[in-house]
Amino acid sequence: MTDFSSDLTADTTEPTEWWRTAVIYQIYPRSFADANGDGTGDLRGVTSRLDHLRDLGVDAIWLSPFYVSPMADAGYDVADYRDVDPQFGTLDDADALIAEAHRHDIRVIVDLVPNHTSDEHAWFRAAVVSPPGSPERGRYLFRDGRGESGELPPNSWRSVFGGSAWTRIEEADGSPGQWYLHLFDSRQPDLDWTNPEVREEFHDILRFWLDRGVDGFRVDVAHGLVKAVGLPEWDHGQELLEGATAGGERPPMWDQDGVHEIYRGWRKVLDTYEDRMLVAEAWVEPAERLARYVRDDEMHQAFNFAFLTSGWRAGALREAIAGSIEANDSVGAPSTWVLSNHDVVRHPSRLSVAPDGGLVNGIGSDDPQPDEEIGLRRARAATMLMLALPGSTYLYQGEELGLPEHTTLPDEVRQDPAWFRHHGEVAGRDGCRVPLPWQAGAPANGFSTTGRSWLPQPDSYTRYAADAQAGIEGSTLELYRAALRIRRERRTAACTLAWAEGYDDSVVAFNLPEARVLVVTNLGSEPVRLPEHAAPLLSSEPLDEHGNVPADVTVWCSVPGAS
Ligand code: BGC
């Protein structure tokens, strides 16, 4: 990393509608920091590390679920939406975290899981002991089976995690009973969003957390709540959270027009508070369909998975960038950018094993292994490209350390339901969820005081520990800090993007005219010459001896005007 930017004047003016340019850092609570030493991260652990996040320069945190849950899907199976699971702490800990984060000038977004509950939620427990057709069953999608005695599932839908999307229950009298729909694990029954009681309940849950001071919600599986009337057949397989398009048809379980009315209702609730936001996790294509979630009376943002799945290909990246900006501009919403989260292979490893893009459903010991050096080099360049894009950016915990995926986890420690439901054929998501290394060489590298850790860290994590990188020139942590500082000072995220002319196809290059910044990412193999008037501000690796941009490097330059 080369940082030439110390001569910049600071501009810390707070933009209105903070989410439009915010850098939002995702915390996966069970792997962030463990304050009580039981091997699972907790809310007090998060509070204890807020200084790290302030020094990094993020505007907000998004916390993955910490609600009461049997953890069949790591908390995305909620048994009580209004309380904290004891392994993460208490409601008082949540209040303290929100207050402390605000004191650090960091906003707090919590995860809302409306598509399904846990099978241990009071509603589902009541449903299974109530008769078919009862109001208790009417909160979920129970149906009679097909076949002579209802022994076949009601339709052919598959679970995102593998296997059928239907599970049959035993009725209260012990006879084989109805089936219920679960687009994910069998312990995550889907709610029936045509039921007004379900809608009212979620308005109330929104208010519960808004009243506690949260600044927004990340809405899980936002494209799945409404299913096509009659649950028509869909024989296609189901990739991990994919499913927006298949031969032009829209699957009957995703992106149905009826979801938008729900979000208009939620927006009205949020608008009775100040400055709160909603971000959709919606795996929807094309960009125009996704933009429907962020019309001005719906959500504020939607994750941009087209960018994440572009791989390390200049053309695909340019297309994803241009397509997102155009579609979002058409509805007045900010674009968002993300490279890693708790569902995908960490981008240093992904950009090494899958430079052609798409999703990789985990990496196991038997799979081709990433090249750590190439992966990290590309990841740093990709991150600098992302952080330069206008709009809001999401970071995933540990990416500021350049953490690779854990690709050799022993089978016996795996917990992802996708691994079990695919009978071990795909590694699943545990490898990106490994607890963070804070202190090189300490027990569990400082994740917990006792050295306990719900998943083991790979040996390499000692090298990546936060304290081994802080203050070290060229470290990934210092690169992120410098990039976020320049982004803030030059307000690059509020700029328009103008493609720069005269570069090879294997280069992504654009100007941010209002900030007088030129961004060049070299995805080819030959060094790229910079314009004479461009003065480098920050680069993901040193430029070569001629001042050219080497392969797999991004540079931000100060320029006199648009070039
Ligand atoms: C979450 C996953 C979760 C799934 C089911 C996803 O969108 O990000 O982690 O397994 O929803 O709730």
C-alpha cells in the first residue's frame, strides 16, 4: 500500500440521509468477540471492540441475529423476536451496545427475519398441536400431502439448503399429518404473509426495536415472503439463495409482486421515527427488478449481489456497476456494494478459486485450494475498487484484516444446515464464519480469554490478527483505514461516476469528478500507464518503478478535473 494522501483537507460534513453514502460493517456476533469466555461471541464482546470500528472509520454496524434461537441456522431461526439469546447476552446488553455505538458515532442496524420463524417459536409450537384449518396453522403454510394418503409433499419445491421444501408433521393423535413449507431448513417454517396477523406482528416487532434506538433493519430473504397463489409447481433445483431468473421464468417463491405492499407498510412505520432505514437482502435479477424494492415509499437500500458475483472480470464488473447505478438512479435510491458476507466464501479466497464469478458454496479440504497470495492481492484491489464506488458499502467482519476462508475445517465441527442437507457434498458457509483473530498468539488469537472458540481458526489467522497489522505500513488493516479516511474526506461516495476513456478492456477506470479522483483497477496482466496529471493518493500495492499500475492493483489518484 502506498498512501500519498496526507495533504488532503478534511471534510466531515454529515450528509443528510446518512445511509446513502454509509460504510456499514457486518458483525456476525457469534464470531466477533467473546467477552465471557464460553467460545461463542456475544454482545458485550461487540461493545468491547467498538474502538476498533471507530478507528476503522465505519458509519454503522449491522448485527446478524442475536435473538432467542435454537441455532438450527445460526440465529436465522428466531424463536423470540423481542429477546436476546442467553448465549449472546441480555436485552440490557443490547441496550448498552446501542448506546455505546451511538457514543462512538456508529449507527446500529439489526437483522429482521420475516420469511420464517424457528420451529421453536410459540406460534409454530401452537400450530403443530392445533388441528388442520385452525387459526394457529393459518400463520404458516400447512397443506395436505398428495397421493392416496397424503404421503407425498404438496408440490415439488426444493429447499435452498437441499432436499424437499416440505416436512410432514404428526398430528396430535399420532397419525401422519399435514405438511409445512420451509424454503430453508425444516426447522425454519415459512410464515403465511397473506395472514393479517403476521403482518401486524412484524409492525410491532419493528416498533419494539425502533423504540430501543436501532437505526435500521437488514431484511432477511426480502424477496421470499409472498408465494404465488396456489403454490404452482417449480421443478428446478434451488441454488443457495439464487432463483430470480431461470430461462426467463420467475420462480413462484421469489420476487412476487405482492412483497412490495408489505414494505410500503413497513416504510410507514419507519417514517414515524427519524432517520431510520431498511435494507433488503433480495437475490433478485435483473437490476430493474431489484430497484423495485427501493422505490421511494419502500426500502432505502438493497444489497447488490450482481457486483459480488462478478468475479475478477473487468467486463462483468463494469456491467454490474453501470447496471446498478442506472437502475437505482431511476428510482432515486443509492447503489450499494458488497464483496463478502456470512453466506459466501470470503473474497480473498473466492477471487482466487473463482475469478470467473458466480457463487461458491464453501470450500472443503477436498476442493481445489485458493492461492493465498494472489487471492489477497486481488481482494485488496477489489476492495479499493468497491470503496471508490458512489453509494453505500457493506464490509464483512474480518475483511479489513484480509482474512481468507477457512478451507480445511474438519467435518465434525461443521454446523451449517446446508452442509447436512447436502449430505456433505458442499462445504457450506462455516468457513467464512470462523472467529476473528484480535491478538496474535494469544489463546484463540484473542477471540476469547479462555482460548475457546466455537469453530477452530486456521494457523494462518495468527498472521492476520488485528494487533499484528495495526500501525504496520502496507497491512490490509491500514489499507482499509486509509481508504475509508480518503473516502470520507473527499466525499467520494456522494460523487457521480464517469467512465474514463482510453484504457484497455481489462481495466476498470472511472472518474469521480466532484472529488477530482481517478480510479484505475488493472485486471489484466500488463502494467497500466496513468495519465501525466494523475497524482496517486492510495494504491492497493506499490506502483511499479515507472509509476505504472501493476496487474491486480487498484490506485486512486488526485486529478485536476475529469480526465
Ligand atoms: C441469511 C442466511 C440464512 C437464510 C435463511 C439468508 O439470507 O443471510 O444466513 O441462512 O437467509 O434465513
